[in-house]
Amino acid sequence: MNAKERLLLFALAAVNFTHIMDFMIMMPLGPQLMDLLQINPQQFSLAVSAYGITAGISSFIAAFFVDRFDRKSILLYAYIGFLIGTFSCAFAPNYELLVAARVLAGLFGGMIGAQVLAIVADTFAYERRAMAMGTLMTAFSLASVAGVPAGLWLAAKFSWHVPFLAIGLLGIAVLVIISLAVPPMNQHILEKRPGQKPFQVLTDIFQTPNQMRALSFSIVLMLGHFIIIPFISPTLVGNAGFSQDHIFLIYFVGGLLTIFSAPLIGKLADRRGKYPIFVLFALLSLIPVWLLTNIWPVPLWVVLTIAGVFFVVINGRMIPTQALVSSVVHPQKRGGFMSINSSMQQLSTGMASMLGGAIVSKTADGHILHYNWVGYLSMSLILLSIWLAGRVKPID
């Protein structure tokens, strides 16, 4: 990897760090938000899913025009809108306006992930792509090990508004980094075939079984993943007697482990194959999913061990997944396809959050009921994703 490639990945990782932080911070704030805003699990799941559903809609719409423009320009536009939404969260005075702010953030944030992945896929050949994706995923690790603990500390010290304000201010610096470090990305425009119809991206997907299988794989995997995520913190607090003051440790330990595991998993997937590595980590992930969704009062070190393993294996699933899905379409049409893929993933996270919220309930003393049902559903979806992934064939 040369210096320009490293600088590009640093810039994209910085984008992902703030983007992921904005989404992730909502989950551990769950117990605090439910208490301070006097909302129930269903209302909390709506606040979480509002971002995902809106992001999914905006990604879908973006698919019809993003390949006509320089990828850097689209990324800058989307990131500016995302920052406006994040600042709106920081100044939202009540639950209703918080949901509205999440909708605004999702409207632009939904376009970011697809453009980041399209830029990486355009820059790195399939043989090196998992390594690049692994490096990019360290943004998730840093958000967990530094961003979430810092955000929770700010929320506890000042207010739940302050983490969003901090993300917005950091995002202004990231905006400068994007402008300086990301080169123009317009090769796909120069190589584009003339006469392509506006809705060609959908026609191509429906007429290409391989692309349909890749999208189905993404949807099922994200449903299985995010159906349990929003209620991990409330369940640990309500069911396992975990202190709210210790919630940050889950993200710290998990993020610290994935800082080291993500690059190694990326290199391993390039050497051993994306699908075999995905299967390995998907099967391993069944263990912590069962443990987290059937949690009982246990010592702190046990919870942190389970959470650490969970972070490593879900990271291990996503790295080969991103490399595999990005390989089913040629570069000239990759931006549109990845936007549709991002749309389906975002909609899946929103639907999964709402489905999880519809299944679980909360007693007067804070105990979360039926979370184990959510866990069994998640495990079934993960097994289905393994079968679907085996039917996806890379073409580039």
C-alpha cells in the first residue's frame, strides 16, 4: 500500500468514525434516554430506526444519479448534510424533535456509507480489497474504544445533547480532511457507456441473479445483526444488574480488540477467501449472540469477555461481506449498486430495530422481557445468511 492509498483510507476512516459514532451513540444512551425523556422501548426503537429507515430511502434515491457525478463531490455534499443533522440532534429539546433530527441526519448519512465503499472498491483490486476494508473497519474500532466511552462520559457529565455536539465539531475538521486527502474520483464517468437509462441500475439488479443474491445476503445479515443491537445496553442494565456507569467498558474492550483483529481478518480473507472467512466468523458469532440475549447476573469480567468476543466476530463477518458484495458489479455501475445495497442495509437496520422493539417489553423495575426470542431470531437469520453468501459470485 503506497502513501496516497494510506492517506485516502485515513480520510475515509475519519468519515466512517464520525458517521458510525453518530449512529452508535444512540444505543448505549438507551437507558438514559428512556429515563430522561420518559419513553418506552418501542419509542426508543423508533428513535434508533428513524435514522436507518430515512438513510435507506435516501440511499435508494441516490442510486439513480450518483454514478453521474464525481464520488468525492457526492461524499462532500452528503457529509455536509449529515453534519447539519447531527448538530440538530445536539440542540433537540425533546423526544419529538430528536426523532426529527435523526431523520435529517439519516437523509444525508445514508449516502455516505455507499460512497465510501464505492471509493475503496474503485481504488483497490478485489485481491487486496478485504485488506482495505479491514483497515477501514478500524474506524468502527476507534469509535468503540474512544468515541463511545467519551460520548457516554460527556452525556453523564453534562447532557445527552453534548455527544452529538462533539461529533458535529469533529466533523468540521473531517470535512477539511476530505477536501484535501480524497482525490477526484471520476474514472467511472469517463468509462461509462452512453445512453444508459435513468432506472438502469434497478433493471440491471433485477436482470442479474448474482446481484439479487448479493442484496438478499446483505439484507438478511443486517436484520440478524441489528435486531439485537439496540437492546444490549438496556438488557445488561435491567437484567444482569450492569451499572450504567460501566456501559462504556463494553465498547472500550470490544473496540480495543477489533483494532488488532480487523486488519488481520482482512488479510486473512484475501489469502483464504472471503466466503470461508465469513462462514467461520458467522458461526462463531452464534455463541455470543445466545449469551447476550439470555444474559443473567454475572460478574463484570464475564460480561466484558462476552462483549469482546461479540465485537470481534461481528467485525469478522462484516469485512469479507463488504468485499464480497462490492465485487458483483463493474466499476462503471458500482456507485449505483452500492447505494441500493446501502439502502437495503439501512432499511434493514431500521426494520430490525422496530421488530426488536415490538418483541421485547420492559417491566416497571426495568427488566427487559423476551430478549431471548430476539436472540433466537437473530441466530436463524445468521444461518440463512451463510447459505445466501455461498451463492454470491465475484466478477471483478
